[in-house]
Amino acid sequence: DAKTTQPPSMDCAEGRAANLPCNHSTISGNEYVYWYRQIHSQGPQYIIHGLKNNETNEMASLIITEDRKSSTLILPHATLRDTAVYYCIVKSNTGNQFYFGTGTSLTVIP
Amino acid sequence: EAGVAQSPRYKIIEKRQSVAFWCNPISGHATLYWYQQILGQGPKLLIQFQNNGVVDDSQLPKDRFSAERLKGVDSTLKIQPAKLEDSAVYLCASRAGGGSYNEQFFGPGTRLTVL
């Protein structure tokens, strides 16, 4: 399975856009990029996923580079409730397994 | 829609004791996962069920951990005997099925402390 690399921590001012990068240089052609987040003392929560095209939903936008070796999760207007650990995951193309790394700890500052 | 239920939420035991965790997935979800999350790390997959069959248990320490999903609904994860390094949060997740559009839904987890 492809591995992902994320910065261990980031800060973002409340109301500003939070841009969380992820490298997945060994991703295979049919593997998707998923993003989950985990707020303290809760289970992980799905945010968004994509294959090649950029995706947007009510929570965030996902920008995937043309070569698919990296992606960026964008929270357009970060709030204090967005403080969490964000995991970038490349989904295995067999068995539906998800492999989490250590993620990026995002702190939204008032 | 009810979420993934887990119990107990917290458990404290002494090393060499046994412990069991229970998970009730979202109704109709065929795929069920158990993860172990050690403090400061991301969740690590222990076992995956598709209905009542095991799809992947390659990271399950089978000398002490066991899991079952009778009738393809509820699941239990057991540790016997527990070691200090088993202290972690045990997360259960479920998913409707295969394909790229079915996200995993996680329960709140069971926090295990082994003394």
C-alpha cells in the first residue's frame, strides 16, 4: 500500500483557510486519497476523498496534483472546532483496508 | 441513523487478565473493522470482517488477541492475557460495502488501561 507523508503539526488563524498538505508519491493509478480527522477523544470522522479530480463538499476541498503524488486538504474558513488531527490515507485497491499514518495536528488559533 | 456503538467506554485491568470489547455496527453495514490506537499514533488496523468472514487479520497478534463477528452483525474483540503494551484505544468502524463511495464510520472507542 502507498504510504503518505504529512507535517506533524500546523497552526491556522480562525477564519482563515487551512491548507493541509500530503505526499503520496507511490500511489497507484486506481488508489483513492481519503481524508479523515479525529477530534480529541472521538473516533475518526470522514471528510472527503478523490481519485484524480479536485473535489469539494460542505466540509472541505481536496486538491490533487496532476501527477497524483501529492494533495492538499483545504478548510476554507477554519473555526476553533476544526482543531483536530487530520489523516491523509491512500486506500488499498484490495480488501478496502485503510492505513492511517500519524497525521497532522491542526490547531486553530482565536 | 444510529452510529457505531461500542462498550465499555473505559476499562482498567491488570496485566495477564482478560478483557473483551463489544461493537455494534451501523445497521446493514457489511464491513467491520477493529483498530488499535496507541497514544500519539494513528489507528492501526487489527482485523477486518466482511459479513461474518475475516478479510484481513495480518496485524492481529493472534497469540493473545481474538475477534469474532457471529451472524455478521455485532463483533467482539478479546485480549487474553493482556500486556502493558496493550494499553490503547480500541476503535470499531463499519462500512456499507466495497467501492470508493462508502466511507468508514467510527465508534467512540474503548480506552483500555493495563496496569
